[in-house]
Amino acid sequence: MSNATSKRLQSYELTLRDLQDQDVGKLHQLSVGVGWPHRPDDWRMLLKLGKGFAGCDKIGRIIGSAMWFPMGEDFATIGMVITSPQLQALGGGRWLMNHVMQQCHGRRLQVNVPRAAYRLYESLGFRPVAVVHQHQGGAIDPGEVPVPADARLRPLEAADLADICRLDQSAFGADRAAILAELLTRSDGTVLERDGQVAGFALCRRFGRGHVVGPVVARDTDDAMALTTPHVARHAGSFLRVDTVQSENGYTEFLSRCGMPEFDRVTTMSLNPKAESDSGFHTFALASHTLG
């Protein structure tokens, strides 16, 4: 992989630099230009949690970005890989990705890939492992969804952080403690308890056009629906989004009943994945395409 920090792409001379907090405005313009819903505050959170590069033209405009988000010592997700429309066919995305992958050397990597970028990531060695279904729309209160008889549903509290980190790691397979700690400062949450122990959780926060529910970690579909329902009810009549890899159970049917039909889908791709183990808990909704 080339580590050059400047590159000529036909008529474009690009230079590479680290992303900085003051880039939020330019990054927001970049994402708006490709139709992504991220608000400036969404970018601020990602810059706080991750690392990345900006590709700049000769007058300093950001016309490409790529980020990575460390989770523990051996894993990272990749996201916010954006090139302006005029660069999409000129290799700008590959150049940015080469630099990200050099920084992430030795880590397992995961990225959620739209159709247009599939061939790029495949050529870099990534392989498909799942499909993410993006459900969104005007939320409809589903009415009373029963809480399993052996469980209790309650609001999430700051003191629950250690327990939800433990559950999340068992379901997701990587240490996202720092990410969850940040999400908790921005989210409302629900917790499911069994025998006094946290047995599932769901977070909901502002994002894009409205709110997003995720992550949702639960043992089964009934638990996941019980955890999600209060957030749907709270935001009934407004825009709500849930990204899920669950497609063969009742969770996606539940989301559609709640006014959130499938809008789009992306492919989760991994580089150097490890064998999955069944902990008994599953990620029913992602934190985001970028954070997994």
C-alpha cells in the first residue's frame, strides 16, 4: 500500500491530513453533498470517538474523508469514508482506505458497505459477513408490547454502564466501553432485568433527521421488542430509525408495524474476522453504520 500523503487524481491534486475538531463544518458539507443525514453534532461525536483523514484539494477544501474507531486493542470499525462525487471514480476512496488500513495494521476490521462501494472493499480483502437492514419512518406507537413474565423493564441509569458494556461485548464481540460511555451521555435508555441482573438494554439518541434506536442487545426477539417499544412510543409521530442485522425473526416485522419499513440495506464486511461464539445475547440494533 502506498503511504504517500499527496496524490494526483487526473486534474485533482490531493493532500492528506489528520481530521481535526474544527473540520466539523466542512465535513458536514461533504456528507450533505452525498446525501448522508449526519448533523454537525453527529460529526462532533464521531471525531471524539475515532481517528481519521481528510483529503484536501489545493485550496484546502475537504473533498474526501475516512475514519476508524478503535474498540479494544485488536478490533476497529471503519466509517465515514466519503469522496465528493467528482472523485468517486478516480480512486480517492482507495487512497484514503489505504491510509486507514495502515494505521489499523494488525486489527480485525469491520465496515458497513453500500452497494456502490462493495467492489472497492472486496478488492481490499474484506469479505461479507452480514446484511444490515435500515428501517426508518414516522414512528407509530405499537401499543402495549408485553414484557416477558420473568423480567422487569426499567429506565437505564448511569450506574448500569458496566453491566451494559459486559452484555454488549458478549453480543458484539469487541470492547466498546468508551463508545457506550459517550452514547450514554446522549441517549435515553431502557434495561431489562432478570433476577436483579441486567439482561438486555436499548439506547435512543438524536441522529440525522430525528432519532435512532441502538444499540439494542437482548437474548431474543421478545426481549428486543420490549426494550424498543418505549422509544417508539416516546417518538410516535416523528422520524425514527433502526438498523438491524435481524432478518429471520419477528423483529423486522415489529419495526414495520411501528411505521419503520425497510428503507435500504448495506453489507457488513470484515477483514481478518474471528470465529463467532454464541454467548446467548445478540445485537438486535446497531449503534450506527459507523460504530457497528
